[in-house]
Amino acid sequence: MKELSEWAEEAQNGNEEATCLLLEKYGFRKDSAPVGYLGKYYRLLVYGKIDLRDKDTRRFLQLYIPEVDVRRKLTNRFQDYQTTLYAQQTADYLSEKSKLLPLEDLQQELIGAFLELVHRYTPKPHVSFEGYTYNTYRFKVYEILRKYVFKYEAFHNPELLYLDEFEDKGSIIEPQEAWFDRFYASELKREELGIFWINGRCGSLFKPLSVFERIVIRDHEFYGLTDGEIAKRYGYHINTVHKTRHRAMQKIKRELSVN
């Protein structure tokens, strides 16, 4: 029997049977609402239904919870009453806001996001298609909500905790100086790099940076995104992001040389 990774490769080559098999495997149903993996997100966004025993659900909700201690508690399978209540309130909020998107459109967006992952999948050692999907699909759902639901709302500034996608080695600048370990990485290891840090409530080392430069630095160094992923997220050309990040690094170097 073929592995899902093999079916994904065949789907990339235009095999419709492989595409249909993967869709069915992950919960697509032609004449009804999604079940299984896709259905998990559908039920959360439509009805606010969650199962906190599911790690993927907890990690998705973490994207919308600014409180560090609550996010930390959600890494565990079992939570106290207050954490469970907070998680449910977050799910209810997402469900309420998702009503802005018609059900049929939401369903199609969830399916489209999954198919995009199928066609972006690249086999790697020790990374199965299942693992790849598990580590990336929730971010595609996040993008759907950001694009269609929270486009104009300040609420949608989550602290992204995890990301495991492709690495664009050609876009990465490797800092060689010892100052990186002593100053730069120490602040970027904090868990408070949210909207306040971006808007200037940060250490003096990062004060000279513009808002967008802080966003690029945070997303690249703290979240591990490549220039290409950052460009896609914010709608810029990859060269713009690359130049912005390089300029920000130079500002940080200058600031360190002064101090």
C-alpha cells in the first residue's frame, strides 16, 4: 500500500485519483461538511467545538492567546478549569467572527489550503506528509482568518509559537560576530515579542529599527520564517524582505558598535 507521501507526489504530477484520495483521507466529503482532520477546524470555526486532548487544536488556539502563562498551560494535554474556559472562550470568539465568511466559502478555503500544502510538499528525511501537514496546516487556517475575517482588526496579532516549513537557504544571512549570542539572540528568545515589541516597547538595541524591520527580524529569527515565507505573509516581494532584513541587521551592528 502506498504511503501518503507517495500519493502527495502523484497529486503534484496531476494524478486526480491521488488528489481525491488525500482529500478523503483528511476528511473531505462531497455532499456534507468535512470530517476528520479538516472537520476539526471546520467544527471549531463554525460551532466553536474543540477537543483539548488534541494537540493540534491546542497549538492553533495558542496563536490567538496573548497571555504567556495560558499558552504554556495549553501545551499540556490536561488543563485546569480556568485554562479550559479561556480556550473555549477563544474558540467561541473565532467562531463568532468566522460568521463573516459564508459556510460554503469557509469550507472551500479549508480545502484549498490543504491542496496548497499538498502541492508545496517536498519529501525530506524523517518528515512524512502527515508530519508536514500537522506542522503547517494550522498556519494556513490562520492565513484564511487573517485574510477574510480579521483583515481590519487589531485583535489579530497572535504570538506564533511554532513553524516547520521549507527552508530557503539562499535567503538566510548567517551572522558571524560574537555579539549575536551576547545581545541579539538573548532578547529574541523572550516570549513577549508581540505587537508591543514591534511598536517600540523593546530594548535599546532594536529602537532604531522601523516597525516593518522589527516584524521581519522577529519573523525570521524568532519564528524561523524564510524571506520567501515572510514576503508571502505580508504581500511583499522576496527581494524587499531580504533588503529590509539586511538593513535591519546593519542598524543593529551600528548600534552595538556605538555601545
